[in-house]
Amino acid sequence: MHVPLWLALLVVGYLGVKLFRPPAWLIAVVLLGGFLLADSVLAPAVSTLVK
């Protein structure tokens, strides 16, 4: 069974918000921080750390 990555992330995100109820500002900070980090000079270091 092949599930697209966007669908898996959508389901995990929905369940995370529904079950843990984080504040909206925390969600915004995490999304914006990840977006900015992906385009920074630290991206290769994070990529190797995650793998």
C-alpha cells in the first residue's frame, strides 16, 4: 500500500492537533521555523542529523 507523503503528514498533523491541542502560536512557530531552517545554511547539517 502506497500512501502519498502529503496525505500521511496531513493525517499525523490533524491527529496531533486534535489529541494534544497545542496553542496556535506554537503551530505557527514550528511551521515557520521549519520553513526558514530548510532554506538556511544549516539545512545540510540538519539533513545529516536526521538521517
